[in-house]
Amino acid sequence: MDNLRRELFFENILNNISDGLLAIDLDGTVFFVNPSAERIMGIPASLVLGTSISTLMMENSDNDEFFQCILDAVYEKRTVDTIISFSFHGRELRLHVVTALLSDGEETIGIIVTFYDLTALVSMNEKNSRLNKALAQSLDRFIQVMIGAIEARTPYNANHTKSMVMYAKKYLDWLEENGDRRVRKIRRPFIASVWLHDIGKLVIPKSVMDKARRLGSHEKDVMHRIELAIMCERLRMANDPSTKRSATRKIKQLEDASEIIMAANIVGYLNDEMSDKIEKISKMKVLTPAGEKIKLLDKYEKDSLLIRRGTLTAEEREIIQSHVIHTKEMLDQMDFSEVFGEVSTWAGNHHEFLDGSGYPNGLKGDEISWECRLLTIIDIYDSITADDRPYKPAMPPEKAFDILRSMCREGKLDLDITESFYESMAWDREKNEYFDDITFQQVEEDED
């Protein structure tokens, strides 16, 4: 390709690109303008070519910012990359302006200015920003309603969620202060996932949620059954004195059974000796006022009293554990934006363990995100240190961290996050200023 054809080829490219393009010498005079520049500026090429930028600036005073930007680049021989306002026939445009130095191979002889209209893009970004803010506000209202519902149903569980939020906020502050760049991006969705992590418990029966003792709501039934049986034995003895010995023996057995049952009902760990006693008691039959003989304990009551640790039967534990499935299903119904896109996953996976022993999906290792690992640690910490649980006493923080570290050694929890959380002191309520005000506040002003 000869030089003339090459020049025509490149000139054709410059004339057909969608970006506006100006070439300006060091005196500030325009010596090249392409059709896109004419269209964007609204000034014919005949009025631009051979004209100085300062003259164009005087003749188009509405766009001082645009021409001043170019003048500065010319006279200071520097590059520019900025977004500025531009008035076009009464419309306010947003132009992306970029300048580059033009050289003849030895020295700078001028500058090249390229610019394009990104008004539509800016408008779309602003619209998206408004939509995201509106979504965040809707999410806040949803969270407020959910937390209010949980609080009305099980106040201790609402307190658990609020405490977790306070721990999370303080810990994220500490991470950001120590240079963790991920925090600003994930802060809002992560805090939202903490607020919402237990909403699935709204569909869990209250009798299971608040089961403080092994027998739960059956405790009164069992005690009433024993009282009636004792009364029946006394009536039997009164009606037939010859039954005094057997009735007295039966009454003593029932009184002993009552003591054993009540002890087994509240003990933290059921040992083998007490378990054997419950097995024997479960075979006892007692009189009813109708003269029938029935088992002292039904199957549920027997199974409940034989629970080794805790208060829940295997079936009840499955019901409780299903709350994370309900949580994810409920949150998946929300039309989250990209910013909050992981909220349902983080909230739904807060009972997964690194060794695969968690639930509901038995995830392992890298399948569990950093956010889920953190949420799990904070959840466990507050669960074992809370002083308002109806089914267990509070545990001191240092003992709680012993348990967390033990779970790390077992391969269940992330040791780095656990130690980082400990180092942050976010867990110390006296040093965590967020606990000074545990009112609901999800959207943070600096994130708008």
C-alpha cells in the first residue's frame, strides 16, 4: 500500500469512528475534526477547522468546562481522562473526554482529543443506583417485619439475631481498619444475611423451638398421670383394705418414678444408670380413674427422657434443622439485586461445616464461602454465650472460644477467621459500641 492510499485508509477510519476526535496544534488551533465530533458538539467542521480552542470557547460559552479542559491539555502538554458536562441544544450531556499527546517522532506537536457521549450510560447508572437504594429500603422493611415477627414469637431468638449483627458490624469495622478490601463490597449484603439467617424459624413449631426440658409440653401430662395413679391406688386401698400392701408398694414406686423422671427431664447429660431407670419406668403400668391399666410413659415421652444430651428427639432435631432450608426458600423468593444476590446462600448455609458434617447440604471446604464461615462462627459464639436461652445457661466468652477452637481442630470451623474474630475483640460487649444501641438499622448512610 503506497503512502497516499495508507493516508486515505487511516483518514477513513478516523472519519467513521463513533467517538468525536479533534487534532489540535500547540497554538491551540484545530487542524482535524471528524464527523462524530461535529455531531456531538453540534458545530459544523467549517467553523471548527482552523479555529483556536479559545475562540470556540468564547463563541460557545455554555461549554466552558469542555473547552477549558482541552486548553489545559494543550498548554500544559498533559493527558486528560475525565467526565464533564456539555450543553447541547438545551440538553445536558455527559461526555467522557480523553486527550493524548501528538508527536512527530521527536517532539510533541499537539494533542489528540477523543470524546463520546455517555449520558445514557450515566443515566442508567443513576437509575440503577436509585433502584438499588429502593431495593435496599424494601429489604430493610422486610427485615424489620421479619425480626418483629420473630421477636413477638421467640424474643430470645430475636435478641440472638440482633447480637450477631452487632458482633458482625464491629468485626467488619476492624477488618476494614486493618486493610481488608473485601469489606466495603460485602458489608451490606453480609449484614442483611445475618439479620435474615434465622427467619426460617418462623415456620418451626414453638413447642420445638422453646423446648427447655426433655418432656417439653408433655411434662404436665406425665405428672398428672402419676398423680391420678397415686390417687387411684389410695382409693383402691380404701375400698379394699386387703390391697393395702400392694397399693402402698405401688404408690412408693410411683413417687420414686416421679423423682427419677423429673431428674432425667432436666439433667444436662443422661448417664447409663439413669437411662436404665427410665427404661424400667417405661415398662410400668398404672391405674386410671376408669379402672384401666395404661403405660406410665408413651413412646414420645420415653424417647424424650432417653435423650443423652440436650432436649430434642431425633425427629425434633430434624424439624429444627429444617429452618435453614425454609430460610433459603423464603429468601429465594425475594427479587434481590446483584448487590444482595448471595444473601440467601449465606443465610441458608450457616450450619455447614468444613468437614462436611453440617447441614442441610453437607458442604465441604471450598464449597463454603468466607462469608458463610464467618456467619457460622458468630452464630455459634452467640448461641453458647447468650444468657436468655430457655434450654441452657450462658457460657463465659473464654470457654466459648475454647469450644470454637476445638471445633477448628476437628476440621469443622475456619481457624483463621476464629482467631481473627477473637483478636478483633468484637465479641466483647463492653468494648463493642454497637451494643449501646441495639435498635434495628440495616442501611448505612455511607453506603448510599
